[in-house]
Amino acid sequence: MLSKIYSSATYGIDAFLVEVETHCEKNLPGFIIVGLPDNAVKESRERVTAAIKNSDFPFPNKKFTINLAPADVKKEGSSFDLAIALGIMTSSEQLNNSPWFEDTIFLGELSLDGSIRSIKGALPIAAEAKKKGIKRIVLPEECSEEAAIVDGIEVIGISSFKELCLILTGESPATPVKVDKDELFSSVNKYHVDFSDVKGQENVKRALEIAAAGGHNILMIGPPGSGKTMLARRMPTILPPLTLDEALETTKIHSIAGILPREKALITERPFRSPHHTVSDAALVGGGSFPRPGEVSFAHHGVLFLDELPEFKKNVLEVLRQPLEDGKVTVSRSKMSLEFPANFMLAAAMNPCPCGFYSDPTKQCTCSTPQIQKYMAKISGPLLDRIDIHIEVPAVKYRELSSTVVSEPSSTVRARVMKAREVQIKRFSEFKHIYNNSGMGTKEIKYFCSLDTAGMEILKLAMSKLGLSARAYDRILKVSRTIADLDLCHNIQVNHISEAVQYRSLDRELWNH
């Protein structure tokens, strides 16, 4: 006898339906799985056999051939266990065909005792199921709330294979899972850190505010202990709240990678990722034999913080160029090519020299000029081209550390950032793929960043007197546009240009060295 059960698998950050066909015949006992299964799928034979027996059902002494269609797409993971077990029970006539089998997806990894373990990718699978007109999805209780975020599809959470069999035979009721999205979003921007925690560094806070307002990448240069990491960790607290579409897209990526916290059905806060400098290029941008998203995708709609930037391997930093430029990562293999979204803000930090105390007024630098040149040269020009703001972070003085004055909270800064973002959304409403000032190209800069005579003169003076590189010209104009937006000014003023010039300190350092 033949049975057909629907299941699903993920491909990139999207999902596709898999039809689990089970053929049962009276022959020498056997259990064969075809349809390009990986090792985890092949091993389901042992899991399914034990789970059926430990759920108080006899395992049929027959030959089973299981096909995972479409057969030309590689299947991986253990989420097919539940559908395979149902196929065996149905094809061997231990379980009658249920009306559910026509419009239901079954997902879950079986334990040997018949209980159901959590799976990856519940949210994208539910989204794809709705698109394909599937009425219902049955999956482990642990990830049922995640799938229930998708409207228009019935989600049933189960804890064991026996429980599912009782539901299918009508002996036990099926209770759909409901999720209150408004309640989930009530926790938006409830961060455990705040800008008011940082003592002093008002000029750096201002630079971070400008970076957040215009979506600019930022590089902080300062000695150890000056607060670079502390400031970067508070960057998400001043960014605009995630929209529902952004939250769903971010959650899909985390769900597929299996890093979505169990207590969170939806990511409602902007991600903050801080990989160690020993990270590989595949771990940073994604890859592997069956490509998985990397840190840049986990930081989608959030902040990617690279501490000790020159300590990262050169090839690792170079692979950042495509996602910084395109907002996505393309991973190509001989048999497939996948795209992962990677629209993030880059916040990086570095010491000014190997010892960390170059230009520090209180401590002496022990590095020679060649050592400093070699250290700075680890960051290539093309990568610096994609970082709009360079800001020096000096050591905090005792007077500022001991001060009892409460600094400005993140909520106040965020309000100004959101107003500036609203101005930019209106400005770029007719431009596709440009959402903020950092996304402007040469054509848009020329149109939206026009300067008066006084502005042109001060920019010319800055370029010649401070020895700024040619790459700094467009960056200064874009940052000036953002500063003007924060001031709610239609035109870029001289003071906006003057402030933007101060955020190109590394260009001056490279010129001087």
C-alpha cells in the first residue's frame, strides 16, 4: 500500500514542500529512504523504528520504501521523522487515512521514546505553507508559537507521536496555538543597557547618533578601556524600533540557523552581533557544504560589531565588502547558489597602534612608525571606503567617571534619530533600494547634497589643509546631509560640513603616516 504525507524543508532562508511517499510490501523486512537524503535523514530509520515501538504500536515486519519528493533536491535534518513515521503507520494500515493528510504539513524530530523534539525553520516553513494554500501545520510544541506568528494557517503543537495518533483517530482534541503579536511587540526596545550608563564621551555619543540617523557605518579609534565596546553595545538602543516585516525577516534567519531562543517566538529587538576576531570568512558571511547564514545575516536589520578590527584576518575583512555594498550575501556552490539578506550597520573598533597608546596624552606609545604603518595597513582602502564615520575615543578622565550627572537616555536620542529617518524616508520615496543617507550613490549625492558657496569653500579648505583623501569627499557630504536632517534643515549649512569633517580622523592618520 502507498501513502503520501506532506512535510517541508528549508533552502536558504525560504522553505519548500516535501512529499513523503511510503510504499509498503510483503517482502523481506527492509527500510530504504531515497530522494537525496543526508546522513541525519538516513538515520531516521533507527529513530522512527524505536519511536513507533515505544509508542505502544507494533513495528510491521515488512519492506518500506520511502521517497522524499522532489527527489533531485538534497534533504537534510531530522524534521522528516514525524512524516516518515506517519507514512509507515498509514501504509501498513495501522492508521487509517485521515482527511488531514491532504492539507497538513507534519514536522518533528522523534526521540527513541516517541516524544517530539524541536526543529529549525518553523517560521519560514509556516510562511511557505500559507503561500501554497496548506490549511494546517503540525509540529513540536516548543516551536509552535513561532509558526503561529503567520496568520491564516492553523498550527497544532504536539509533544509525542502517540498524542498525534490519538488526534488523527479523533480520540483526542486538537487545540490550535494562538499568538498575540501586540503582546510580543510590547517588549520592543526594552533593552538592559542605555546610553545614560556611559560617563563622558559626549562627542562619541554624538557620532553614534549621526551614524544611527543616517545608517552610516562607524569606526571608533581609541586606547584600551576608553569605552568603545560599551558604546557599541548601546547602539541598537538608539535605532528605530523594528517593524513587523523586519522582525519576521530577522526571525526567519535566526530560526533557520537554530539560534532563536526558545522563549522568543519573534525577535522584536534589533540584533547585535559581535564575533571574535578569530572568526572564519564562512562563519562571518555564511557558507558550508550546505550553505548556512553567517554573522552578517544574523545582524540583519541590526548592528554588527567588530572589535579589534585589525586583528581580523585580511581575507575575512575583504569578504565584508559585498554585503556592505549590496545588503545581501551570495553563496555559490557547484550545484546551488543561495542569497542571504545582510542589511546591517557596521560598528568597528580598533586601537590607534599595536600597543594602543599612540596619541594618548598620559601614556607613552612604544610602537615604531613602521609598526604603526603595518598595523593600519591591515584595513584596506576598499573597506574604509564603506565606513562613513571615523571617530577618536579618548580615555575617560577621572572627573567624568566620578560625576553624578545623569547622561541623556537612549529614548531621547532615539526620538531624534526617528525624526531624521522620517525625513529620509520621504526624500527617497521615489528611489528603490535607498532607505537612508548612507545608501546614496554619486548621482543622489550630487542631487541631495548640494552646497552653497560658503560650504564649498570650507570643504575645499578641509580637503587641502587637513590632507583628507579623495575617498573622504563623498563621505563628508553624506554625513553632512544626515547632520542637517537631525537639525531638520533642508539645506546643508557650513556648521554641518565642519562637523562632518571631524569624522574622518583615520584619513588624516593614514595621510600623516
